[in-house]
Amino acid sequence: MGNDERIAALEEENQRLRNDNEKLLQIIAQMKVTLNRLVDRYIMENR
């Protein structure tokens, strides 16, 4: 495997990791929204 092939493979892996990271950040953001809703509901029910 030449240097060009290694660089191309690393760039592809880097892009996959960036995509995975973006997906995970979106999931975390949605989890925060869900958690906030659950906390709000819990507070409202216990008043």
C-alpha cells in the first residue's frame, strides 16, 4: 500500500468518524430535549 492509498484510506476513515460524531451529537441533543420534557412532567405532576 503506497502513501497515496494510505492517505485516501485515512481520509475516508476520518470522514466516517466525523459523520458518526455528528450523528452522536444529534442523538445527545435529542436526549437532552427528552430529559427536559421528562423532568418538566415530573415537576408538574408532583406539585
